[in-house]
Amino acid sequence: MKRKANVVWRGDGENGSGELSTGSGAIKNLPYDFKMRFKNDDGKLGTNPEELIAAAHASCFNMKLSFVLNESGFSPETLETESVLTFVDGVVESIDLSLSAKVPDISDEKFQQCADEAKENCPISGLLNCKISLTSALIQ
């Protein structure tokens, strides 16, 4: 399986701008530039690579956890994960995953075990070179 993205950048680092598109068409000509990356904490102007990595990590983790739970005999109703990537001085230092899940008939101990397994074994976790933390809670 191969996945594709196309990214165009025009101009210098601080004053240039670019747009990105994915092969699936889910993202098309999404703008990004220096201001969006380093001065736009509310995200209203566009995206940045770190935000996309955070989204990719949370979505990969949720899917992996769904499979881990299925393999253990459980069917999740809802897996909601917030991913917060910390980027300091040009380095991704950490990603903090915060999971709220609704999984019928599972003990908290088994749930935590499955969540930890998913965190350690999701493909995006495996390619990241930073500290990854996980806080997870079952909800009713």
C-alpha cells in the first residue's frame, strides 16, 4: 500500500507560502506558511506539519486500539483521542494522547492494557522520535 500527498512551496522560508493536497482528495490545496506554523496558535489561517502529524497519530492510534480491542473480544462504541504535539525550537519533543472511550463489558485494567498496546504498536507511534504519553479513561 502506498499513500500520496503533493505539496507546493513558493518563495523563501519566512515570506513564502504553500499548499498541500492528498491523493484521496480529502485535503485539496490547503494553505500553509511560516505564520500559520509559528504564529497562529488558533489554527484559523490554515494548517502546519505538526498539526497534521498530531491528527495522523490520533487517528492511527484509534484505529489500532479498535483492532486490539476486537482481538481481545471487545467492540468499542466510541474512541475519542486528543493529540497534543509539543514543538520547541524546531524539534518535536512529545505527543500527549488523551483518550476517552466507551467500551462495553471491559474492565479498566484490560482497557488500559489494550490502550498501552495500541500506543506502542500503532504505525505512526513507531515512526515518531519523541516521547509519547497516554492518558486514557473509560466513560459510561
